[in-house]
Amino acid sequence: MNREKKRHTLINPMVFSSVESSQDAFKQAAHYLNQVYNLKDTIVVTNSDGSSGYEADKFESMDGYSKQHEHFRDLFHVHKKIKERLSFDKPMAKQVEKAIYQYDWDRIETLCATIESRLIDLPEVIIEDRLEQIRKLKNYLSRNWVYIKPFKKRELSIDRGTGAGETGHRLYTYRMKRQGRSWTKKGASHVVAILTAEKNGLLQTALTAEITDKVESLGEEIKGAVRQALKKIDSTAKQSKRVLSSIMVRKAAL
């Protein structure tokens, strides 16, 4: 008998995007949170790969006044970093990954010392390069150690939070990357605005509502971006229908 695998689903998910900067996207998210939620009794859980513009403090500034903010370094990227830095010693790389799951820093240091000792019979130039890779890995793990801490080892009233966010990017990457495509900044911003509005279930509203309607509920940045993308030049009912038809045909071609 086949049993359906239970999957967790997001409740009322919202996507925020910008071709200007990550700061602009965070501004949109902060605006939405402040409009929709009261976070004073809420535990906010965030997750990122830690790349430039997506550090923990950026997420802390976004939620503003929550009861508690717990930030995580995405484990997919942590393991990817381990594999990259220790590509010359895959068995030990697996041991380091295991120590990450156990959240054991002493074990990490012991393993790094062991990896160094396994380099003894190699040419000096190779040893220097690999020692540098080990040093960079230790620095990366040390820098992010507080965010690597597993959910169950934190003193929280909840037992699970976010997973990897990579799948959320596919909405954009499948449409805009590779396949020989190139974009002007203006063209990319228009497509991103349409995709974002569609993902958030706001495209129909943005197409058919008067420009001055529902600005607060949609968020000024979202509303403005979609309006710019659609290039609506008249608010009469007749011309609104023409624009709607034009966009739907264009969207189908995407």
C-alpha cells in the first residue's frame, strides 16, 4: 500500500524581488511585514547563504521589532563550501560534514589538524595550497558558527524552521538564465515584476485595478514595478482590457 508522503507547505508565502539591489528587496519585505503582521510576540526564522547583501544583520533590520530573531546559515551552502575546500580529501570532508551535524567545534578543529597531517608526503607547493584551503574553511565555519547551530540545539518553542531556499529562485532562473538570453536592466526589471506579481497572486489585480486603488495592500514597490512593466497608459475600462489581452498573450509566449 502506497502512502502519500506528507509535505510541509508555506502558508501565505510572499516573494520580493529587485534588479536594483538586495537592500531594495529587503525594503519591500519590511514594508509588507509592517503592513500585515504584528511581530512583537513572533519568533522570526530566516535562512540565507551569507553572500554579500544577505548577511544576518540585513534580515534583522527587516523584521524590526519581533520577539526573537533566529538566523541560519543554509546547510546546502555550508556543505558545498566543505566539498570545495576539501576536494583533495573527500573521506575527511564527510567527517567534517558529520561534525557540523553534531555541532561540535572541537571535533572540527581536530579534523582540520588531521587533514593537515595527511599532507606530509606531498610536494611543498601543493602542501601550501591545501593548507590555505583548510585555513579558509576554518575561518568560514568560525565566522558562521553561530548561524550553523541546528534548530534542535537552540532554545526555541518551535522545533523546525526554514529549509533551503534554492527552489524559490527557479521562478526567475528558469525564465531568465542561460538559453542564450540577454537582458537590458529595464527589460529584466519588467519581466521580474510580472513573475513576482504572478507568484504572489497579484497580477490580475495589478492589471485591472485603478492605479490609485489598493496601493497599501499591494505595497508601493510591488504595485509600481508591475505598473511600469505593463506600461499602462490609460485607466479607462476599454484600454484596460486591451492591456490585459496584450500582457496575457505576451505572458503565454514566455
